[in-house]
Amino acid sequence: MVIKNVNLETVCGITSKIPDNPYNEVAFAGKSNVGKSSLINALMNRKSLARTSAQPGKTQTINFYNINDAMYLVDLPGYGYAKASEEVKAKWGKMIENYLHTSKKLKAVFLLIDIRHDPSANDKMMYEWMVYQGFAPIIIATKLDKIKRSQIQKQVKAVREGLNVEPGTTIIPFSAETKQGREEIWELIDSLVLPEENLE
């Protein structure tokens, strides 16, 4: 997809109503500090549309980015942020759950996992929970530039086994630094959100 315009159209807090959007949506979930904002910026070719931060737990809202008036990229709050109180964590969980259940236009959920480490208990819980909700999460293994090329296969396998992913699950290694994996992610998004006649 050639990105002509992007705007942060809706920001949903804990109490906001999920918008009834006119276009298809793809959502991005991931642990705090897994590189979700960097990924979204890289996908949209923007430096700082999604605010990146060294401080985890920055995204505490659901952010709807309207792309070309054709689709939405949806940034879900980071989960598993250690410093957040249980009460706040429960609210984020509710918010994400509410979105997954309410959105009529959600076509796919991408789950970001740090390729350098085995999936955490939080990652596993999130993956299992999404599958339980009826989704087949597509895995993006982030921070690819932080490992050696020779380790990629091994780490992808560790992610696959660590999450115990469903057969046929797509795992895309991605680097926000080098943009490796960006094209693949877009091809997948395009195939999910665009009506068939636009794929010519």
C-alpha cells in the first residue's frame, strides 16, 4: 500500500466507546517496550507518529490511525508492564478485550514478540487468550537487527515453540532499524483489508 495520508483519528481511553469505523482494521498488540510504536512508525513511513519511549507502558489508550481513508491501523495498549498497578492492568485488559469483541471491522491481530528472548508468560497468556477469542494472531518477531543473521532461524523457532503456536501461523521477523520485514507485513495487511477488486 502506498501511504498518501495518515492521521491519528480516534484515541480511546478506558471509558471511551469503541468507534464504529467505516473501514477494515488490523490491530497490533505486544508487551510494553517490544517496539510496537517503532513498528507502527516504520509501517507508516513516519518518524514519530506513534510516540516511542524508553519508558514502557506509554501507550495506555487504543489509537486508531486512519490510512488513506482506506483502512485503520489500531495500536493496542502494551501489556505486562511491571510497574502498572493490578487495577490499571485489569483495565487495560478489559479495554483490549472490549475492542476485540466490539470491533466489527477487525480483520487480523498482530502480536509482537521480542525475537531476542523466549516468549514470556505474559506473551503466552496473550497469545492463548487471543486464540481463545477466536483470532489467529500473526506473530511479528521484533528487534531483528539486535541478533546475528545466523541466530534468526533458531530464535524464530524459539518463538514458535515458546508460544506453542497453531499450525500454519505466520511469523515475520522485523527490524524497525533496517525496515526488514516491512514489505512482508504490508503484503499481508493488504491481502487482509483490501477488497479483492483492489488487488489488481
